[in-house]
Amino acid sequence: MLTDPAKLQDNLIRLIASDWMLVTAGTPEKFNTMTANWGGMGYLWNKNVVFVFVRPERYTYEFIEDTEGFTLTFFDEKYRDALNLCGVKSGRNCDKIAETGLTPYFTQSGYPAFAEARIVLECRKLYAMQLERDNFLDDEPLNTHYRSKGGLHKVYIAEIERAWGSST
């Protein structure tokens, strides 16, 4: 059911931090998805927006970079194994979609999403910026989350163009 994103009643912090989401981008010919739990939703530039963080090393990163938008999909707890798989395996090395058993479809704007999702947000990129070490005002996040190998995340701010899901 198409809904106004402002009418979603879910606890957005729990939805992202604990329930997790899939960030999915690409074309019908080739797309990828990854599990994420860093991000948020809000109101910016007179638009309903999301912001998500993706490391350049992630396979999904190149799909987000090459397209105008992406989807965020949220699932019931029974799909936790699929979310786990999408968080630990790379689409470079396996067919994550086949392994999860999720059913992809493409939104009105041509972005990949999944039929099993409880909530789907179709998002168009508005702004992107690479995080930089010198811009951290508090070193704790930098020291805690960026000690391991891998680069700093890139943040994407995207307008929620359409939302499907529960509004209660």
C-alpha cells in the first residue's frame, strides 16, 4: 500500500538500528543489496529524506554511485537470516538474492526492491559526501569505528519519493 512517509508509525531508531534494512541499487540487468543499520530519516530542504552511510569497499557502493537512487527495505523478524546473509556476503562473490530467497521487483522509478519487505522507501539521491578524518569533532567515533581496515563511509542524503508499507 502506497503511503505518506510521514505517516509511518514505526520507531525509526529501532527500525534502522535494531531491525536493520537493505540498501539496494542498480538496474534490472544488474543490482546489489547490502544490510545496513547506520542512517536515519527526517525532514530537510522541505523534503522527507533518508540518510545512509556506505563504505566505498562495499559492492553496493558502485551501484549507488552509478544510479539516481536506491531503495531501503525493512522486513519482519522472520527475514533476519536473509539480512544477516546480505551483511556478511558480497555480491561480488555470490548471488545473494538467490541465497536469501527474496523476490526482487523494480519500483516505478526502476529501483530494485523486495516483495517480502514490510516497508519500502524509494529514494532519489540529493547529496553525497565522503566523511573525512579531519572533520570529526569527537575522536571517539573515529577511533571506535574506523580502526579496522576499510575507508570512511560516504553519506548519501536522498528524498523519499514513494513509500509502501504499514502506516499503523
